[in-house]
Amino acid sequence: VTLSTGQIIGGCYQLASLIGQGGMGLVYRASHITLGRTCALKFLAPSMVSRTSWQLFQKEAQIISSLNHPTICHIYDLGIHASSLPFYAMDYLAGRTVDQVITDDGPLSVGATVEIAIKVAEGLSYAHRRAVVHKDIKPANIMLVPNDQGNIDVKLLDFGIAQLSETRSTDSTAMSDEVVGSAAYMSPEQFTDGQVDLRSDIYS
């Protein structure tokens, strides 16, 4: 299965451009043909499609769609393109990640760093109260988005390796015992297969 601009996905989303690509997925800017709404479509990378990765992809969509907070991107559709390529539709965010800002503009000021950290903490606190641990907090997963009031909104991205805590789910999968995350920001317990909880996100 190939993807290209202009292609219609799910009968209603038209791909506009590729805006992001990672180890397990691709993100396209798209528009809803009927509503004229700009959105983002995240696809599971074709080379990664398997029963286990599809379960993880579904889990990611289910986790994020269950959360409703200003710092968390909304998901409102989930499907499979051409009967083989999973995707979900989410809010399109026109901004830069903290990683991109630091790379382009240099280190952030102390004031900006504190302001961003407070917003991230608010979003994580909301997720933690609902028994969701992100497990991959890093500059590349924190996006800064200008809003209509001339301020900057802070958004948490990529709950792809998020897990439901044992208080919410006792299900286990083959992937649950694997060490996953971004090495530079992982808490010690993530490296040692220890119990991962909200403190791991705070460490990161």
C-alpha cells in the first residue's frame, strides 16, 4: 500500500502533504472533503504492520480519545485504509516541537522553560488521574502552537507507548515487557523493566 498527496482515505479524507515520520508511523496533513476541516492523519508505517503493532496502534488511539484536556490532541476517527493500513484522524497542529525550537533558535529562556514545564505538568497530571502513563516525555513530543489570542498553546504528542496503569487495566501483551522509550529521557525503571508509573513521566 502506498500513500500520496491527493489520495482519498476512508472515503472522506484527502491527503495534502506529509508532515511527519517516525519509527512506527507517518503523519499527513489532510482535509475532510465534506466538512472542509483540516486535520492530521496518522498511519502505522507499512513496514511495521503486524497483529501486535495494530493492537498497539488501536490502544494508542483509544487512550488519546479517552482524554479531554487542552494539552492533549483530540482523536475523532479510526480506520484501516485499503483493508491493510491502520490510521486515525486527529487535530492538525500548526507549530513546532520544543526540540525543533531549540535546534532552530537555541536554548529557551528560563521563563519560557518554566512556563512550558507547568503546562506539560498540567497535562500529565490530568492523564495520571485517569491512570494513563505517557512513557515518552521528551522535547520532540512537546509541541508549541500559536493560538488566536497571540499566545502559545502547549500540546503533548505521541502517546504511542503510553500504558494504562494496573488500576485501569490488567491486560498484558507481548510488548508490555519490552524496554521502550527514548534513552536520553527514560527513567531508570524503564531500563530495568521495573514498575513504571506516573513518577517515570515526572522524571522525564
